[in-house]
Amino acid sequence: MTTTETPTVLETIAATRELVRSARAAGKRIALVPTMGALHDGHLALVARGRELADVVIVSIFVNPLQFGPSEDFERYPRTLDADLAALAGSADAVFAPTVAEMYPGGASQTTVHAGPVAERYEGASRPGHFDGMLTVVSKLLNIAQPDVALFGQKDAQQAFLVKQMVADLNLPVRIEAVPIVRELDGLALSSRNRYLSESERVLALTLSAALRAAREASDRGESVAAARAAGLARFDQQPDVRLDYLVIVDPATFLPLEDDATGDGLILVAARVGATRLIDNAPLHF
Ligand code: AMP
């Protein structure tokens, strides 16, 4: 079902289930791309990968209140549905864009998914409850769209790890595919939150990708985990206007921190605040 038209907009769970039912009856494979909208080329890379893996691509656009803390940007998170639909013309078949009331009739969900100990670390330490809220909505979306494959960005590496862990732990019948990070030419990872940045903050935001690059260069030179971490941290020492939240090198298989002298694959994770905007980034390393 390739089309250059804007995708069909589905506002209800019932309409989405109906589309899924008829696609399945026609023997089609379904891909789901969960997003919060304000789409950019990073999201479109997920959609393009979905097209390669399935016949029907459904993009969900839902700013999920359950995964925002009380002091976070739920109210001011960008909502740009018309532009999102235009961006998806010719690539997505349908957009599931429910209201909060459609997803949470009667208010918050009584039943939630608990993400487990890895979710207490890194993003979870700064954003308590975030990953429980994220996994709860992802499981709802998987149950609504019943896709063969669901696409997630490596940009949110801990999220992709926890989704895969949930799918394995709960035996959910879906394949989870992580798509590499899409960056601007200067290295800044694309993010819906980049639009909050002023021109000068946009320059400061490059500290995150520069720190990842410095750590990567250290690991490529054969230096240790401790040395790669120090190389990354040095970039933040030079930029006091960027407030580092965490910089950690983890084992991508467990998401636990690597020992200073570990060997094998690593993943460096970083989160920092530039002005009022919180940004995250990550990159693979090898020791
Ligand atoms: P969001 O709308 O921010 O919740 O993101 C929806 C999906 O797009 C998530 O799986 C993100 O990891 C993914 N995503 C966001 N930014 C990027 C990027 N720069 N490159 C690849 N995937 C991304």
C-alpha cells in the first residue's frame, strides 16, 4: 500500500483495530512506529525501515502524559499534527493519533507495566516513573496495532533496551527493531526538543556529540573504559554552561556500567541540560 497521499488518520482504537483486521485478512505484514509527534528525519528513518520490513506502516502520535513527571514539559511539548501528516505523505499508511481520553478513559491507567531495576538508572534516575509510563503506553500500542514489527530509535537507547526486555519477559509476539541515530551534519542528534534551543544553545548542545566523539576516539586508540569516560567528561568541563546530568559507559547487553578495565562492547550514554532543555545522546564503543 505505497501512497503519496497523506496517511489515513485514525483517532480511535476501534478504527485502528479495523484497519489492522482488514490488513491481516489480506495477508499483509504490519509495522508500528510509536512517536510523540513533532516529527523529524529521525522518526522518518524509523518509518522507512518499517516500510522495508512490512506492507502496512502505522505511525502512532501520542504525547503520553504517563511518562512525563510533574515538572516536565508535557504541556509545552510540541504538537504539530498537520506538519507531521505532511511529513509522512508517501511513507506511512496510517497515523493513530488518539486523544488522552481515548487512551486513558477515566484518567490514568490503573494497571501499569513496571520496568525493573535498569529503569531506575540513568534516564530513570532523573525521571522517576518515566519508563513505567513509557512501557505501559508501548504495551497498549502493541496490543492495539498488533504489529509484526515495532521500530524504535537507538537515540533513546535505554528505552529500546527496556522495550526489548519487556517483549522478552512478557512473551509479546512482536519483533523490536532498533534504528541507528540520525544526526545533523555537525553531529547533533535530531530530537523534537531541539526546537526549544536558541541559536547559542544550539551551539552548546554540540557538547554532547563532541563528548561521545572524544570517548570514541579514546576507545579507538585502545584506551580503557576509564580513559574514554574521562575524555568525554573533559568536554563538559570545558563547557560550564552545559549542565551534565550523567555520562556513563555501559555494557549494551545488560545496561550495567562497565568496569574501568573491561574489554568488549560498550555504549556511552550522556544526558545534559542546555538552558531549560534536557538532551540525551549515546554512541557504541569497543574496548
Ligand atoms: P519520540 O517522538 O521522541 O518519542 O521518538 C519516537 C521514536 O523516534 C523513538 O523510538 C526515538 O528513539 C526515535 N528517534 C527520535 N530521535 C531519533 C533520532 N535522531 N534518530 C533515530 N531515532 C530517533
